Amino acid sequence: MNKHITLIIFIHILFFSIACSNKDKNKTNNSSSNKTSVKKDAKKSASAAQLNKAAQLIAGVSATDIAAVNAAAVFKKNCASCHGLKGDMALSGAKKLTESTASLVEKVAQIYHGKGLMIPYKNVLKDAEIIAVAKYVEQLR
Ligand code: HEC
């Protein structure tokens, strides 16, 4: 019986060490330079493709659809928890929206694609809601 348990433990240790050595291999194969470039990308502001997409969104939504959105309510429900009701709060690393110098396109890109601790809202809000709330944020300044 004791022998049995020892054998099982031995097999576990064996598999564990094989798994660990494979992990290390993957690490070296991927090379550490990849890691640094990923980090850099995460810090960069919206990419050209993201800004392009944002500009398309702004061009594609009609003024009537934007006007139909209760932007204040959208902001209160989705954004105020980090940015504050007046956009002057900075929780979870958020920026004070009252001090934001980002353009409308940059704001739409940030809301649509997300960044840092802020989630992307492309699947949460409708296009018209994203643009309406970005315009609402402009007014908070
Ligand atoms: C979980 C917290 C959180 C929520 C909720 C949130 N944000 Fe943010 N927001 C952030 C953070 C963090 C940043 C800074 C991201 C960075 O630059 O790394 C940010 C940045 C921004 C910026 C860019 C400001 C600038 O000058 O660069 C805008 C615009 C913005 N948020 C609007 C919104 C809107 C509109 C909503 C709601 C639809 C919202 N946020 C919801 C955390 C949040």
C-alpha cells in the first residue's frame, strides 16, 4: 500500500517537472524581445486603425440617432463609477475627463476599443450611444 502511494507521488513529480521544463522551453523560444514590444503597445494611445474605425463610426451615425440618445443617462450608468458624475473623478487609473485634451475621434476610439482598466464598449453600447456619450464628455470640460 505504502509502495503504491510512493509510486503515485513519484509519477506526479515526474509529470510536474516535465510540464515545467516545457514551459521554460516555450519562454526561451518566444524570446524576451516579444514581451517588451507587447508592453510598449499596451502603453501606446489608440492605433491608427482604431482611430480610423472611430472616424468611420462618427461619419456613419446620423445626427438624429445621436440626438435620440440620453447621453447623460448612458454616462451615469456606464462611466460615472470611474470618472465620476461630472467627469472630474479619477478612479482605477482613469483620467479626469474634465481635463481631457483628447479629440472627439480619440474619445470615440477610447470608448469603442477600451484601454487600460477601461473595457471596450463596442459590444455594450450602440454606435450612436458611444458617439453621444463622447460628445457628452466634451461638454464636461
Ligand atoms: C473601470 C473604470 C472605467 C469606466 C467604467 C470607464 N472608464 Fe474611461 N477611462 C478609464 C481609465 C483607467 C482611463 C485611462 C486609460 C489609459 O489611458 O490607460 C480612461 C480613459 C477615458 C478617456 C480618455 C481620456 C483621455 O484624455 O485620454 C475617455 C474619453 C473615457 N475614459 C471615457 C469613458 C466613457 C465615456 C465611459 C463610459 C462609457 C468610461 N470612460 C468608462 C476607466 C474607466
